[in-house]
Amino acid sequence: RAMTSIKQYEMGISEHFLRGAVEVPGMRVYGITDIENLENRTPTFAISLENHSPEAVATYLGEKGIFVWDGHYYAVEAIKGLGLLDLGGLVRIGFVHYNTVDEVDRVLGVLTDLAKS
């Protein structure tokens, strides 16, 4: 039951992030984005932000106290297949069962601020 509860909570966090992500100018989310198919993904998101390198996005978020990864995160062939390896890869944002909706909103807000800068 605990694992089912965690999965349901993480699907809710994922849905909240994906619904907010479409409002961030120039942001692209890679992977499953279909709200009806959330049971087939984890609450970890690979994103890009137009006109900003993955390293710049990760650095900006880090300066705001939001810690993410940038690069290929050992998925070299997948990132290469997307044509993004030479561009610095993607930004990886991970949410889990102890993250809150407020934290998701904060990430989306900071990304929106960066996108508009």
C-alpha cells in the first residue's frame, strides 16, 4: 500500500509539473508528457530552455537553491540520439514523494523568470 500511495503522489506531482511546464516560455519537456500516461513515467524530467544552455539553467536554478543536473547524466547515447550532446545535453529535474506542490511551483516560477530574462 505504501508503494501504491507513493506512486499516486508522484503521479500528482508529475501532472502538476507538466501542466505548469506548458506555461514556461521556450521550455521543452522530453519523454512522456501525456497526462493520461503518467503511470509509465517517473517524476524525473529532462528539459531544455530556449536561448539558455543546460549549464546556464542548472547554474541559475542552483543560485536560487534549486539543485538539478545538466549534461547527459550517463545517458550518452540517448542524448546523442536527440542531437543534444554537443549542445550540453539537457537539464534533469527530479521530484519524489517528499517534494511538495509548492516546491514544484517554485521550480516553475524560477524557470519562468529565467525564460523571460
